[in-house]
Amino acid sequence: MRFIAIFFLTFAPLLADRYFYVTPKEGARAEAAIVKTIDKAEREIIITMYSFTNNNLSAALKRAAKRGVKITIVVDEKNMLGNLRDSKAGELAKIKNILVKTARGDLAKSGKYYGIMHLKVAVIDEALSVYGSANWTNSAFNVNHEIVFIDDDEKLAKEIRGYLKAIVSEAENY
């Protein structure tokens, strides 16, 4: 019994697909882990991201699309339009198998403004989810204090996917 406990404590972190990163200290590892997760995708990736300017994550999505993975990206409407020069979403929208949409939050009770689409979530193949405070930007991984989770809980991934699909259905095509 003691052997099993020692084995589990020693090797379980190597076997699990559940990771937690804090940036900027672990930013390079977090970014590489997300790239690896995208590179393993086989069918579908759904992403909601307030801001998306990271070259490495964009390149991984291009590779996935080339493999036939269907990718949907929803970005914040106002941020996207104000950040056309740096955002990767517009560039990715031109690629086969990638659909880019824009969304905003709900209308405020005052009726004077809309909220923002501020989620930072991705679901891959209904099996993995990536979430936390980090946008997919260079600053998020290299300068900002952020948190990134990569989670293999399929039940959670399916639940998050359902929520993201609702956002996708209401979002506007870019």
C-alpha cells in the first residue's frame, strides 16, 4: 500500500492533464502547454477571448485548421474593432475551418451601454478546457500576473462548451 502511495505521489503529476500556471513566472510554460493542447485537437476548438494577439497560439490554431479541426473564436466586439492592427482574430478569420465572431455583454439596466465579452476560455474536443484570467496576448504570458488552468474534466468541458455555444449562436460573424 505504501508503494502505491509513493508511486502515485511521484508520478501522478506526470500522468494528469490538469495543470495550473501563474504568469509571468510560468508564462512560457503556460503558453507552450496551450500550444500543445491545440496541437492535439482532432475535431473542434471553441474559444472566447477578450483580446487575442499572441503569435504562437495563432500559429497553433492555423496548424489545427489545416488538419481539419473546426475552430470558432469569439472576441469582444469593441476591443476587436479598436485593435484591428494587432488582433490575430481578423487574420485567422481568413483561414478555412476558422470562424471568427464578435460579441458584447448585455445591455446595462440604465440602457446606456453594453457590457463586454470578457471570457478567457477554450474548449477542445469536448474533453479539455483552458480557462483563467489570461487573454491570449504576449503581455498575459510575459508581463502580467495571470492564472491559467488546463483541465481534462470532460463533464466540465461539456458544460462549458454548452455555455460557449450559446454565446456563439448570439455572436455576429466578423
